[in-house]
Amino acid sequence: DIQMTQSPSTLSASVGDRVTLTCRASQDISEWLAWYQQKPGQAPKLLVYQASNLQKGVPARFSGGGSGTDFTLTISSLQPDDFATYYCQQYISYATFGQGTKVDLK
Amino acid sequence: QVQLVQSGAEVKTPGSSAKVSCKASGGSFSNYVIGWVRQAPGQGLEWMGRIISFMDKTDYAPKFRDRVTITADTSTSTFYMDLSDLRSEDTAIYYCAFGSISVRLGPRGAWYGPWGQGTLLTVSS
């Protein structure tokens, strides 16, 4: 089984900050990675697929990068609507999610 | 624009079964992937399995293989996740989600969006 590890578990930041979330796979998954945002009481929302492809309608301040085993999700200028929990998911073999990174207000 | 609407919350007793439905609209469902993901209270996301229409195929996570069945009623564009032998640790929100497959990767995996609103399943005696 492919394990996904996200860091940090919690990230405290301020509006306007540039923040980078990290996701590491236990084996090479090439570019087959997606990122999701989840707010309390809501279903997850797809942000990025294939490591760096922004889903339609997602603000351009979000960007994904990486390949192989190490991936990042960057928010260039954190907005009030971005405080949420973020999950990565590999899909080279079925699906596995990371444990999530919560972005909260510093 | 695909939309997924799930059935309402349920309370079940240990050892019983639950069947959650997910009705799709706004798209073509002759070729689709529908995945099921659960989230225990305060916890992360856990992939349970999926159905792939064009391969007439289902895949399940090893943890759930013995207890979960995913089916589809193409006449009504409704998908079902049946979980048997319920335990208290199955208390969670269950989501269905529309899956997309890369032509290069093929059906080995899928990314998911949009998602249904979620169904809370409570298992309690």
C-alpha cells in the first residue's frame, strides 16, 4: 500500500502570507497526485489534479508542484476563505489520502 | 455540471447493514467513475472503493473488501454503497464523489470532484 504523509499537521498563518504545504508518498507516484480543501461541515473540494493542474474555478493563488515522492501545494497570498484543512491523494494505485494539514489563523 | 445528492442520515445497530445512495444529475453517466470515501468524527479521509461503468468493474480498499458492496442503477443514475456487519467504529460521514481518469494512466486510479454532501451514519446500540 502507498502511504501519504503530510506536513505540518497544523500551519498557523496570517492573511497575505505565502504558505506551502508538503505531501510525501512512500513510493514513486510520478505526477498522480491531487489536492483537496475541506472546510468544517462541508464536503472536500478538488483544487489540483495531476500534481500541478488547477481545477476549473480554483483561484490562481493556489499552485501545485512536485513529482515522484515529494509534492507541494502553495497559496501565494493567503485569503480569509483559505483557512481550512487540505488533503493530498495519490491515484497511481486506487486512492490513498494524507492525514491532512489544517491552516489556521496565527 | 455534475451534481451528487446523497440520502439522509441513518442510525444503525451493531451487526446490521446500511445502504447509502447517491443520485447523479447534470452529466452523462454512460461512462463514469464513482468513488466512496468516509470520514470518522474529527478524522481524515479514507477511500473505500469505486465503481467504473465502462469496465463494469468495482474495486475496494483491502480494509473494506469483505464488508462493502458498491452498485449502480444506470436507469436512475443512482449509486449505492452497502456496508455490512456494522461496528461502532463505522460511525462516520460517507461521501460519494465523481471520479476522473487520466488517459495516460488509465483506470488504475482517479481524482475526485465534485462530491456529494455526505451522509452521516451512526452505529450505536
